Amino acid sequence: MPEFNIDKIRAAFPILSREIGNKPLVYLDSGATAQKPKAVIDRLTHFYEFENANIHRGVHYLSMNATTEYDEARETIAKAIGAPKVEEVIFTRGATESVNLVSNGLSETLVEGDEIVLTLMEHHANFVPWQILAEKKGLTLKFANVTDTGEIDMEHWKSLFSSKTKLATFTHVSNALGTINPVKEMTAFAKDKSDALVLIDGAQAVPHGKVNISDLGCDFYVFSGHKVFGPDGIGILWGRGELLNAFQPFQSGGDMIEHVSVSGTTFRQIPERFEAGTPNISGAIGLAAAFDYMENEVGWEAAEAHEQSILKYATERLSEIEGLHIRGTAPDKVGVISFTMDSAHPHDIGTILDTCGVAIRAGHHCAQPLMEHYKIAGTARASLAFYNNREDIDALITGLEKVQRFFG
Ligand code: PLP
């Protein structure tokens, strides 16, 4: 493994050397989507230049080769996330589709009066599918409060469990606050107290450090490829095989069938059961390349340590700005800094920073219930990845000083 060298790391991300309006790009929006290293871009280009073919059932070289690459991508990802069985790793379009797949599957077994325990810090992707299911099936949703520091109120969360709790679902890391939730302990509690199924939304956790799914004890874990330095349109649902194989297919068509006749159709087991139609072949291969890059070229531990040092620096610098309030101050955080300013609306902050070449996100971050809870319309959010450096933070501070001059 090469030593972690931030200049070399940055050079591996071509987009980081571009300018926006004659200013060097300062990319602080990795929570929305992460930038891609050349290793991933080259892998995609190579696939389309030399390897492109549809998978499965092909009798020619390219098809068989693409099938092998696709299958190997699943193996690489399974190993990278500690999935106990390769076939339990399902390729989806992203975290959103993964949650929808599970809610669709559970709609067969959940009955009126059953309860689902959620938290107020969920992204809409892990909120709305359950709300729709609850309305359809007469389920009760219970939401855990969030504290002023942006942590789940554990006493409140624990009090929501009952003998009717059939599912507990929570985010591993809050996209709006950066809080890392104690998901292993939460999973153990949900199992112990209610024998509930547990789905963890890992969309914001996987990009910030190595996740070992086997160690968590959960039943389902979801994330998106584009947030973990891979392509978009590809994501993962990991789930326990016996649960997934009991679900009705989410979509039907080619590849997921065992046998079709006019009198009826039988379906395959996982993973094909949930991969109807031509999948995102290059996306799967590109996502495996992203994990390979992180494992072999960067190192998750070094990436995490670097990101934490930039987070610390950023938190210190931002705390010096008068009238700026950081939302989400949990001791256990990834590189997400959400903030409001007395002088300016989040959208104005984002627009002025853009004139400085600084890309951040402003708004409710698809976490409207959380914003409602805090009685704010939204926040400005700078979100980091391991490729950010101190100069990025200095540029952010300079931009925020401009915001203050403009509105202060
Ligand atoms: N969960 C969390 C915590 C997220 O931050 C996001 C996206 O921002 C999602 C789920 C949905 O991811 P996607 O839009 O890639 O499906």
C-alpha cells in the first residue's frame, strides 16, 4: 500500500484540478455525490472500449467475459463489505431502490397493527417507502427524537419498541448532521427486545471508512455506488439470503426467471431473483474498481484519519466565525459540517460560495422531518471526503467571510 500522500491522492481525481469561473474547484459536496478517481474512470472506459457485451447466456467470448467481470465485481464488493455470502449482495440502482426493494418484500408479511421504529434523522429514501407501506397496510411508524447535538435520543428510541415491532431501521451516518450512530448496539437491542428485523441505511457510512456487515448483526444493509467513489446508477442491497429468497420479486422480466410457460412462471433465487432485465454491468464493474482503489491504493484507515484531521480543522475554523452555528456536534462524526448563519439564508451562502469556486449544498438535504424538528428551513452543508485538504477549508472560510461582508 503506498503511503497516504494527499497531493498524489488529489492528482488521482481529475476533476479536482479544474477551475470553476477562473477559481480552482473546491469540492465540498461529497455527501451528495463523491468524485471519481481515474482508476474508476479508466475502468469504465476500458469496459466500453474493449469489453462491452450483454451478460448471461452469451456463447461468444465478449459475453462470457463480461459475465465473468460482472460476477467478479459482486465477489469483490462482497469481500470489501464483509458480506458472508456473495449471492446475498444484490445490485440495485442505489440506496433508494434498495430500500424500496425491501419495503416491497416486507409488504407481503407485515400486517395491520405491526410497528416500525425509525428515527427523525432518516433521509427521505429511508422514510417515504415506509410511510407509503404503513398507509397501505395499516402499520404504525414510530420516530425516535434527535438531541440538540444531533444524536439519536437513545432512551426515547428504546422506549418505542414493543412486541409489535417488526422492523427497526436507522441510518448508519446522518447525511444532514454527520453523526455516526452506534448501529451495532442498536441492532443488538432491536433483536433482543423485539426480535425485529433491522435495516441499516449505509449510504453515508460506506464512503467514510471500512464497514463490516457481518459484524453488525443486521438483516439488510443498503448503499449507493456514486457516494463511494464509484459510478452512479448502481448500488447495493445486502440482505440475509433466507429473508430475500422469501420475498416476492421486486421487478419481473428476463434473468430473474427460472422457467416461463403460458401456465405460469417460476423465479430464481438470489441474486438473480432481484436483478430483472439487463443490469448496470459497467456500473457494477466500476463500483468494484472503486473498492479496489480504496483497498489497494488509498487504504481505508489512512483515508479516515486524514478526513478526521480535516474535519477537526474545519470545525475549529468555522467555530471562529461569529453568528455561525454548526448543526450536529456529536463526538462521533464523519466529515459533514452542517451550519446556519444569522446573517444569511443557506441558499445565499451556497450561491456566494459558488462565486468563489466552492461547491457546498444548501437546503433540507432530503431530511425534512429533521429540519422540522430543529425548526429550521435548512442548513448549508460542507461534506468532506479523503481527497479534501486544508486549503479547501481555507477557501471555504474566505468564502464565508465574503458572505458576512455581503449580508452582515
Ligand atoms: N440515505 C442517505 C443517508 C443518503 O444520504 C442518501 C442520499 O443522499 C440516500 C439514502 C439515497 O441515496 P441515492 O439517492 O443514491 O439512492
